Amino acid sequence: MEARTTLTLDKPAAYQLRLQGLVSANWSDWLKDSAAIFEDDQTVIYGVVRDQAGLFGLISFVRDLGLPLVSVEYLPDYKKENL
């Protein structure tokens, strides 16, 4: 059995953010290591943030998009190529 990575405040970690509504493609320049998919009327953003401060910065960015944040999920086994 593979050991899970311990989540810390100061290390990179992957997250999934789910937003109500669809985001236009021009925001993606702001997020270098991310991917977005669209499911029905939601945008799902996957990506790695540098640390917990980066996660809060990403959440602030999402707030500024004007779309409601539905959920934030830590992804311990995230691999971008699996999207």
C-alpha cells in the first residue's frame, strides 16, 4: 500500500476547485499549472499551488471572477495527464 502525502502549509499541493458557471478561456494565463474542464453548468479547475497561501490567492482570484465557489478538494494523487 502506497503512503499518502502529508499536507502541509508550506509545500506544493494539488486541488480541485468547482465553480458554479462557466469561465472564459482568457483567465488561464494567470494560472500556469492548471487545467479546466466544464461539466454541465460548472467549471472545474485542477492544479498545483505552491503552498496554502497560494491556495488562498487562487480562491481570491476565483471570487474576483464573480462565480460562486461550490467546493475545494485536496487531491493527494493528482497527475495533470490524467485529466
